[in-house]
Amino acid sequence: MFKEFREFVARGNVVDLAVGIVIGAAFGKIVTSFVSDILMPPVGLVLGKVDFSSLFIDLSGAHHPTLAAAKAAGAATINYGLFLNTIIDFVIVAFAIFLVVKQVNRMRAQPAPPAPSTKECPYCFTNIPIPAKRCPNCTSELT
């Protein structure tokens, strides 16, 4: 059983998957930092100096000035600003993965199209096998 497990892990696609997961996790952190630290501050500034990460609805009925204060008080909140940041993170990651997959597919060698196995009859224009000497549809002799 250990030998089978070692062979399974040693296969290239399992190792590739593990590397992909590690790189993906690191890339996710980079994108999260990009969205929260670089992208959202200018967007918030354009939209009237709004910090999306601090947007929330306080369900406790009390008014808390910040999300941190509401959490410290144990208030139930709907953190829609953080949710918006997470959606933007997802869209950026999905777009980056789309671009990578598109480039990988472009670099892959496309298989050669199979050699044609039929030809067109010059008299009735139906497809017939290439070695045919007579068309099975119109019975014309082929040259």
C-alpha cells in the first residue's frame, strides 16, 4: 500500500496540482492586498471618500462608529463592504486565471488534422471514399 501511495504521489500531475495550490494561495494573498491596499482606496476616493472595508449594517440597534467598535461590542453586523472587496478579489483572480489558461492553450501544440478519408464526387457532389473508382450514389465512373 505504501508503494502504491508513493507511485501515486510521484506522478507528475499530483505534484503539479500541489504546486498549483501553493502558488494559487500565495497569488490569492497578492490579489487581496492589491484590491484592499491599491485598488479600493482610489475607488473609494472617487466615490466620496468611502472606505469599503468599513461599510457595515449594525443589526443590534445600537450605533457603532466603526466596524471594529461594533465587533468589540459583540454586535451582529452585515459587513457588505468586506463582501464587495471579496467579490472584486474573486473577479480579479478569475480573470488572471482565464488569461493564464488562454496563454497555455495557445502555446500547446495543436494536433494535426486527420488526413481526409473522403472526396467529393464531381458529378453528384456527395462524399465518397478516396479509393472509390465508381460513385455509389450516381454510379458515375471516377478518374
